[in-house]
Amino acid sequence: MNTLFAKLLPYLRPYKWRITWALAQIFLISGFELLKPWPLQLVIDDVLGGKNATLPVLSEMSGEALLITACVALVVVTVASALLALMHNVTTIGVGQSMVNDLRGALYAHLQRLSLAFHSRQKVGDLMYRITADSYAVQTVIMNGILPILSAIILLAGMLVVLIPLDPMLTLVSLTVVPFLFALIALFNKKITEIATEVRDRESYVYTLVQWAMSSIKVVQAFTKEEEEYTRFMGASRASLRATLRLYSWQTLYSGMVTTLIATGTALVVYVGARSVQSGALTIGQLIVFITYLAQLYNPINQITQSWGLIAGARIGAKRCFEVLDTDPDLKDGTQQFPPEGAMGEIEWQNVAFRYRNEMPVLNEITLTVKPGMKVALVGATGAGKSTMMGLLPRFFDASTGTVKIDGIDVREYRLNSLRRQIAMVLQPPLVFPMSVRDNLAYGRPEATDAEIEDAAKMARIDGLIRGLPQGYDTVLGDTATLSEGEKQRLTIARAILRNAPILILDEPTSALDVETEGMVMEGINRLTKGRTTFIIAHRLSTVRSADLILVLKNGSIAESGSFAELMRAKGVFSDLYNSQFFETPEEKAPATSAEPS
């Protein structure tokens, strides 16, 4: 608990004055709570019982005036206490929500800094649940746990100061149940924590299933797996709700036992107090005041036990949040900046190997030097390591062994922001954002002028389509317009063109384009690549003819390298790949040539 509070403390510091004000409100509320029973004693003992009031001002009043004064005092004290409680709730809820927002921001920002290697190991739904739901733990622990406990302790101390002089024996009787209440906390706390952990894990799994199903809806429908996915979701949902029901059941049992103990303590006080009135040691008014205080005495004790139960459940959420925050970024930021004119574009891989997990090697002993302005194509089967090799340049992850250099300097020595500003990318799948077309195009270069944005769109052969949208460049995508995969592809190409970076990475830039559009877009890309170091990951081997260097990757290694003509003459892996795409084998031709005339 101490470790958890130490981690939460930084989220409290920005609000120290508001929390100080909340603490002051606690003292004021406690004071008014302590005043509540006294008007009743005035009515019972002084107005109805005929005793003289102890205060000189009240002793001179008539019975009618004293009754009116007591009733007015009861209303004033109750209203003042309610207004203070309202003010306290507004203060604490405001601070709690601000702390939740700060924790969410810290989680989101930290996740942005973690590498793709980390994200490849995580479930997106689980991370979403930690950000959206588990982050409420900071509010529950501080505002719904620690502050109410502190408030209860202050009120409890005030009650004892009033009750002990009133009747020490009765006060001692009322406190006999307290040890049993704290024993209940110890007994139930571990069980509630275990079930709360299961609830968080199962709810997180439900989030993960929904996220996966929604992002894979095309595949689900294509393979008619709707019923199967529905069954899987309902099973996960039922398991989550069963765990939640068990948690509520244990919390209700805990609350019921606390209520039973408090009722037992109240019964003891009523019995002993009634005997004291019969013996003349207490007046009826004093007993009423004591019983009224007793309800308020048990209320803070009950508040402590209930708040402790809330903290026990919330600790799990806080722990899950800090599991993420305590994950050290595996991409340490460097210190060097690129010069204002940008990178020259010389790139080297020196004995580079990479693996996402120890048992999963992806790249093996990659050694390569690319001169500034070269156009390099990467080809090979799916999973050969092409995208991974390119991902090392902008440091989506770092090499397991070896070094990647730009302009002779290890990329790990550069500031990440400075490094990534040198690289424009067209990635797969093409991604557009729910914002205007103009903002989508300028996503990597928000300072671009309208003329520059439109020129980039023209180079990517998408300007005409954009002008045909309802609001042209100001059309919000996904709102009044949607784009096909090919149109998205051209938009992301325009975005890379506008980035105007010295290094360009194109991950199958024409995969979603028809042959005619591909020719026009490649013309624009060819103009774009002049003077830039360019890497093209290609599955359509027709797009690599103009490359200065073609790399053929196989099982994470460079199997062949050379120009298009050199590799075709070598009749090796590349030649086989190329021929398999563009020429039929004799066996494929045989049925057509041997067919008899009809």
C-alpha cells in the first residue's frame, strides 16, 4: 500500500491547494455534524423536561422561544452541513477527475513511446481497458478511499471528545465492536482483492475480443464465422459478469456483517443507556443525544471499513496502470540532432540481427551500404523480413545485434523526433484519419501551405477525386465521404510526398491500384524519389525495374542483390520470383495447347 501511495503521490502534487481546501472542509463538516444532536437535547430536557438551559443566553428564554430557537438551530446546522458536503463533493470529484485525466495522459503518452516490439506482444483491448477503466483507480484510491478515511478519523476523534465526558462507560460499550470491525477488514480484504483482479482481467479480455472482432469484421463475414464469434464473445461476457457477481456478493456479505456488528453495538448502548436513565445517572435527553451521536460514531467507523474495501479493489486497477508506466521504454532517446538542411541519406546496416522474441529470429547478419540518392527495392516472400528491416531506420524497434547508421552515425544516437522527421513513409495498410482531407494530407507536415498540399495531391493523382468530394479538401473523411483502398493508398502517397523528407520508405505503394493508375502514380513517385534515398518494399516485381539496387530477402537474410538486369541474368531467386509472376509454366500451358477442337 505504501508503494502504491508513493506512486500516486505525483498525481496529487499539482492539486495540493485544492486538496488542502478539501481537508479544511472536512474539519468544518465534522464540526457541524457534532452540533446536530444538541438542539434535540434542548427540546427534550429544557423545553419538555423543564430543566434550565446551561447557557445563560438560553436560560433567560421562555419555553416557546427556546423551542423555536432549537428548531431553527436544527435546520441551520443541517443545511450548513449539507452545503459543506456539496462543496466538498464538488472539490473532491473535480480533483479526482483531473487526476484520472493526468493518469490517462501519462499512460497514453508512455504507450506512444514504447516500441512496436512491445506493442506486438500486447493485446490492444487490454491496453484500452487500462487507459479507460483502470485509470479510475487513482480517483477511487485517493478521493473515494484515503480522503473519506481521513474525514472519518477526524469525525471519530471529535465524537470521542464529546462522548467520553458525557458518559465514559457508555462510550466504552459503544467501542466494543470496533476490534471486530477491523478483524472483518483483515478477513475479507484478501478475498475481495483476488476476485477484483479476476474481474479486471476478464473485463479486459472482453474489450480485447470486441476490438479484434470489429477490426476483423471482413474476415469474420467472409468465412461465415458470425455465430462462432458471437458464441465466443457471449462466453467471455458471461465469465466476466459471473466474476463481477462474485465480487458484488462478497462486498455485500462484507457490508452485511459490518451492519450486523454496528446494530449489535447500538443494541448494547441502548440497553446500558436505558438502565442508566432508570437509575438517574442519565437524563432522557442525554440518552437521545448519545444514541444520535452513536449513529454518527458508527458512521465514520463504517466509512473506514467501506473505504478500505474500495481501496482493496481499486489497488488492482492502479497496479495494472503502473505495470505499463513502469515498463522502461526500450527505445532510449539519443542526443544528436540532424542539421537544418536534413540528412544526406547514406545508410548502413552492419551485421544487423533482430528478433521480436528470443525464439523468433527475423533478421540475420544484414550488412549493406546505401549511398545518398539511391533507389533500393526489397523483394521476397511474405515474412522474409522486408518491413522489419525498414522498421529499424525510423527506430520502430532497435536491432538485437549490430548497428544501423545514417550519415555514419548510429540511429540510436539521434533524437527520435529529429530522426523520424528525416523519413517519409507509405505504410501498409493505408491509413486515413477521421478528419478533413486537407488535415490528412498535412498530417506529417502541418505547416504546409494549401498550394503545397494541392501539388502533392496532383503528384499522387488524387486531386481530381478530392475536388469532387462534397466540401473538396475540407471534406471530413468517414463523415460525409469514404474512400476505397486504392484512394486511401493515393492519399497516403500524397502525404509522404508532402512530407518532403530526404529518406523515403514505400511499403508496396501501388498494391491497391489498378494498372492505369499505378502507371500515373509511379510517374509521380519517380519524380519524388530523385535526389532522395528511397526504399521500395515490392510484391509487384514490375515496380522495381528502375531501382538502382534490388535486395532479395529470404529467411531474414539477403539472398541476392544487384540491378534488375544483373539478377535476371543470374537466374537465381529473383529470376524465379519474377518469372513466376509474369510467365506461365509449361505445365500451366499444356491443357490449353493440347485441348482438342470442339
